Amino acid sequence: MSSEMLPAFTESSNVERKQSLSEDQEKSQKPRLGEEFEPISKRQMKKLIKQKQWEEQRELRKQKRKEKRKRKQLERQCQLESNVDGNDRKRIRRDVVHSTLRLIIDCSFDSLMVLKDIKKLHKQIQRCYAENRRALHPVQFYLTSHGGQLKKNMDENDKGWVNWKDIHIKAEHYSEFIKKEDLIYLTSDSPNVLKELDESKAYVIGGLVDHNHHKGLTYKQASDHGIDHAQLPLGNFVKMNSRKVLAINHVFEIILEYLETKDWQEAFFTILPQRKGAVPTDKTCESSLHDKTSVRVEDGLDNDSSEEESSRNELESPHEEEKQDKENSNESTVNSMPH
């Protein structure tokens, strides 16, 4: 090969090499035959959509926060203007008359509950505390046998409980510091029906969220210890479409309401949730057909469908069918609970 042709040959070979390299790169970047890009999952797609919506609504959220701050400022200003002649809140608190009635939540059933039910019990206790603090006739509130899972859950999720006011939280069993003759255990299985509340007595509510797994336990415990027992007169005033089982805080609130109104029927209908379908007993007597129909409906309910926080202190009749209905939990979480 002549020396004149060598540079030309070298240049052409370099060009060919570059072309082949660029073709190889393009091939490596393109998907091979039969291969496809990995499809995005529905979950990933939802995340992307949510992220996009979050970014788009950033300004809207900022505007809402500004409006909320302005609204709170106006509310505080209105409160200040309304309190020119004196603090309304303090004036209301001066009208409070403390009852001598002792109301005890017995927390000695800790070992019978799973953590899920312990958390429900904790929420119900929070509600009881908040309602008692707001009541015009607050009771002497006791939390006894406090320990175990319940105390651990409160320490972890509600550290402010150690600063609660107007409540006696004790690790001891109530029988250790209250006379037996002063005690009345509220249990749905008791044949005794309360007519009125004796404010010199100490009424015990079983702190057991058991979904009816331990039927008759509180009644048996009261009987074994020789403690008087009774149930609230729910059946005398109320006919309900669902089971006559109430959460601990409902029993507590009914007692607070009765102390204020001295009227059982008003207390029941003020506190009972609407989903219970409660009506006065005199109205149910107007039509026996209505009663029969409601019985048929109740008999068709699924006993396993309930997530309601039930306890054995609740107000069911021992001879009636037990039905369960769904309850929102939260049941009002007590974020605004006074400490």
C-alpha cells in the first residue's frame, strides 16, 4: 500500500469505528426486541397523583391557614369584649356544685383485655374525665386498680394524665379504701333496678371492654364480694332498636346528666347515641305491630358486626337478645380535654 493511500485509509477506518460505536450506544439505549418498559403500579400512580395535588394546593393551604388565624383572632377579641363585666368562664365555674356521689371506674380487668380494647378503655376514661370537668354537678371521680397495660398505654400516649385535676387515680382496689356498705356495683346483669341515686354512696362501673366475651363477670364479682349491685332503669324509660349495651363513658355521662336534671328519661335521651334508635317506652306501646317488627329486625342483626366499645356494666336486660352496632371510635377523641 502506497504512503499516499495510508492517511486516507486511516481516516476512513476511524470514521467507520465512530459510526459503529454510536450505533452500539443507540442500540444499548433502545429496548431490545421483546422487552418493554416496566409498567408503573396503581399504588405508585396514586402517590404521584397525590404528590401533584399536594404541590398544586400549596397556596390554597397557606391561604386557609391565614384565614384560620384571622378567625381565631376574631374569636378571642369577641370573648374579650363579652367578658368586659367579668370572666364568663369563671362565672360559670362558680355556679358548679360538686356532688358528694363517688363514681368509680374499676380497672381490675386489665389482664382480660387485648391492647386494642385497652386503648378503647383509655379513650372512654378520657371522655369521662372531660365530661366530669365540664359538668355543673361533677362527681367524686375515682380510677382504681390503675396499672398494667392501661397505665403503660396512658404513659405512652397521654403523658398529661399525671396532671389531671379533680380525679383520684389509685393503684389500689376500691375495696381497700371504701366501706363495703357504701358500694353499689352497676351491672346490667343485676336483677335490682335503681330508682334514684344516693349521693352518699359509691357507684362502681366495671372498666371492661370485652365485646360480651365475659358476660356476667361484674355481677359475679359483686356477688362474690358481698357488694350491693344494680342496673340503671333503662328499660323503664327507653325502647331501643339495637342491643341495650352502652360504653363506659355513656353510663358515666347518664349519671352526670341525672344529677343535674333529676330525670332519668331526659338523662337517657340526652346521652344515648342516635344510632341506638331509642324511643320512649310509652310510644312503643302505641303499636304492638311496631314492636313485633322491631323484634324481627333485631333478630336479623349480625352479632359479629360490631366494633363498639362495650362493657359489662352496660345496661342490657339479661333476657333480651344482644345485638351489636357499629361505632365510630373516636367517639370523640378528647383533644380539647382540660388538664
